[in-house]
Amino acid sequence: MARYKVLKGVAHSVGHSFTSTMNYARDDYVLGHLLARGLATGEDTLTIDLLTGVGTPASLLGPPLHDLAASESRNFGRLVERHGSDLAFVRAARLTVLFDLARARLSVVVNTMYAPYVCEVVVTDDRGKDWPARFTGSWHLEARRPRIEPGLRQRWASLWRAWP
């Protein structure tokens, strides 16, 4: 029997999966790609309609994220069924990621930019009740590590082993 109450868990699962370090696209994390595009374009908010698979603004969804909204939509339908509900119970579902670009800073630890973000997922059932989930944190751009020559790598390893 399909249930409404599990839609809260669906919203949580969608948001947790989206902000996870398991959400990777080609050569960087999805949030890393979004942050880089946001810093480049000045766009700070991505909204994905999880029922239709439409994401806005399009400037944040260029390669390799061109199919991100459609992929999230497909996964949403599967999650609803796996949680024991029915997609017919869902009137609307929206995922929103907002980066605070005004607070973007250079990280002294990894020497790349980072910015705080808020990810909100709201599933609205056919009775009009909202089932929200909210995730906050900071994300940094991936630092591209320089190639280290093999001899230098061995010398560094020996120094670390000799460290008291």
C-alpha cells in the first residue's frame, strides 16, 4: 500500500544524494561544476523540477551537466517507488541549490575558491502538504594537483617516514 509519510524520506534522499561526494560528473563533483559555473556567470541558484526534468537557468547546466535535470527526474521517480509511495501522490517536486557567491572566498588550505550553499528539496503531495528537506554546507572547487615526478615522490615519502 502506497503511503504519503515516506515522501519526507524521499525529499531527504534526493537532497542527500545531490550534495554527496558520490555525485560526480566527468572530472569533478556536480556541486563543484555548479560552483565554477556560478562564479563564472554570476548565477547563484539552480532549480530543478523533479517531475518534468527541467532545470533553470540553462547557463549552469552546460557540459558535463547538460543532462543533470533529466537524470535527477528519472532518479526521483524510482526513489518514490522504492520508498513505498506512488508518483501519482506527488503534485510537485523541486530541488533548489543556492550558492552564496557574495561570501565566496579563497581557501588557504587547498588554495581554491569555496562558497557556502543551501540545497532544498520540497515534495508536495496531491493533498497540498509539503515534505521539505534542507542541507547546508560549503563547497570548494577541486584543486588540480600538479604532476609529481616519481623521484620527488619517493624523497617526500622518506621525509614523512622520518618525521618524529
